[in-house]
Amino acid sequence: MIDFNVPPFTGKELDYIKEAIDARKISGDGKFTRKCSRWMEERFQVKHTLLTTSCTHALEMAAFLAGIKPGDEVIMPAYTFVSTADAFVLQGAKLVFVDVRPETMNMDERLIEEAITERTKAIVPVHYAGVACAMDEIMAIAKRHHLIVIEDAAQGVDAYYKGTALGTIGDFGCYSFHETKNYSMGEGGAILFQKDEYREKAEILREKGTNRSKFFRGQIDKYTWVNYGSSYLPSDMNAAYLYAQLEIADEITRDRMRSYTYYQEGLKELADQGYISQPWVPEYAVHNAHMYYIKVENLEVRSRLIAYLHDNSIHSVFHYIPLHTAPAGIRFGRFFGEDRYTTVESERLLRLPMYYGLEEKDLEHVVKTIKSFFIGGGIIAGQAAIGNGNKNE
Ligand SMILES: *Cc1c(COP(=O)(O)O)cnc(C)c1O
């Protein structure tokens, strides 16, 4: 079976975890947490980076720091992971979902301004597949209406918008280091921000409402409970695992890009013949090969293709039932305007195996199998009919 995902492992992880254990510091904010944060601050040119236990928790911290209150409205795409929404729902916010652009599956920035009301407090762009949203436009809208921008850059680590790292453009950026992401620590994430004014509040929130971070830096002689908070800091053992990958981030991206390009070139023929559509990257964006997806005619063809790939030992997946159609989405949000693309496009999208170290022979097998489905008779064996009918004539 060709797995859909294999968690990244580069070889140094166990040495670094042992180093953390030997240093007798396996709780949060040890040596490797510091190394990871510094690495990101330098590489992504951002003033503040705090490692968290997940991107979900980074988003939760951002919602707190942004001062989201019950009744506030937050604008986001419906085509995203539930965490994007959960963080704001926990603060009592109402979600306002905006349609996506079909060519990137990112929130359509041209629809945001109309969705703003006097209760709107924040915009949450999600950089789908590590391809940047139109950030100049989004930041200009936010400025005009005094809104906070929180980037869900879970998939956008080491991806760029006009040369600027995703996650460093809005007021807050949130990264994920889940095992399905480009760089991993099992479960983990980070919150990034440029403004000094958020630093102390963020540290307190992350350390159970105490000023313990200040205490560790020797700025105060004992620490105490100063505000509400939670425990959003990961173990240094997890940070040690992550650091082994950050060190060779370029190599990981190069390797993923190799797979991405293989798919893009190998499947071009099918795209040219109209069987599928392929991902597209705007000129302003440099992506990180987080994901490779294709879009097929419709839901029925996708289901048949998934089954056909499975019969040929390939694990492919789809994701994101649009949030506004889920029970919680109906309760906590509303779709602004017309759902022109979110639902239909989400039903067409299929993700192919993509991970660090995916072998060429496996890529070849995936491409060949998809081709045989559409033009080699596989689709007929599966008794599928492609939407507009005459493709096989
Ligand atoms: C993976 C992901 C998350 C959640 O990340 P965790 O680290 O698992 O909490 C949030 N948003 C998007 C868009 C994601 O892809």
C-alpha cells in the first residue's frame, strides 16, 4: 500500500530527544523549544514565535489575544479544517463564511468587504495547500475597517507571499507541526506575531495565567497567578523532534517539490484532455508543496477513483465537508452570499500521497493508475460515467 502520509523523520530526532532527556528538561520551554523559536524568528523574519501544543491551540491563543467576545463576527472560508472555526466559537463568536476561489480554494478576497457588519472583529484567511491568499487586498480591507487578521498558516510553513513568509503578515499567524504537515513534532504548532505589546499577554496565557516566563528570565523573583490562562506549551522532547526537521527544512521542501512536480508533469496529459484539473499557483505566491490534489468531474467520479486507487494499493483522501453544512457550522455560523464554489469544488477535490521521502517508483505507480482509470478503461471497469459524457469516444 502506498500511504497517503508518512510522518517526516530525518535521522537526528532520537539524538536530539536524548539530548533533551540528558539535560533533565523534558517539560516546556527548554533548549529545543528555544532553538525552534529562534530558527523561525530568523528564517521568517518575525519578532515573536511561541511554540504551542497544536495549531488549534495557536488559533485559540490568537482569538484570546485579539480580544474576541461573545457576539463578535469572524469572517473565514467554510472550506477549512474545524480548528479554524473552533478557536473563535470557544470565545462565543459568530462565524461568517465566505466563498472560495475555485482556482486556489482560498477565501475569495473580493467577497470579504460586503460580509463585514458593525459586529465584525476579525478576518481569518486560510492558506490552503500552502498557497498564499491575496494578502495585500485582505490587509487593506482590515485596515479600512479596523479588523484583526489571523492567518491560519497551518499548511503554510515556509511558504511565501511576495517574498514574505506566510503567518507573519497579519496580526497573528498560526502554524501546525502535526504529523501530516511538512515539518512535524507529532502534535504541535506555533503562534507568530510582530507586535511587542502581545508578548507578555501571550506568555501568561500560554503558562496557565502565570508570569513564569518572566521568572525564568530572572526579571522577577517569584512567579504568581496574574490572569486567566491555559497550558499551551509543548514538551521539549517534541520540540527536539521538530528541530531535527527545521535544520534541513530546505531539503524537505526540495524533496516534496520533486513529488509535486512529478505529479504535475505526469498528469498534465489528463488535464489537457479535460479529465481533471490541476492545482494552480498565483504569481505572487511561492508554495511549499504541502499538498498535491487533483479535481475530477464530480463526487461520483471521485468516489470511484478513490476505490480504484485503493484496489491498486494507493491511499488517497478527500477532506473538509464545508463547515456551513456541518451541524456545528449551522449552529455557530452563516454563509454569506451564494455558495457558488465551496461545496461543488470540495466534492471534486482528491489529495494524492505526499510526504517527505515518497519514492519515484510509487509516484510512477500513482500517475499510471490514475491514467489507466481515465483512459485505460479503468473507469469503465468501475462503470463510471464522466459528467459530460463524450470523453471516451
Ligand atoms: C492541520 C490544520 C489545522 C490544525 O492543526 P493542529 O496542529 O492539528 O491543531 C488547522 N487549520 C488547518 C488549515 C490545518 O490544515
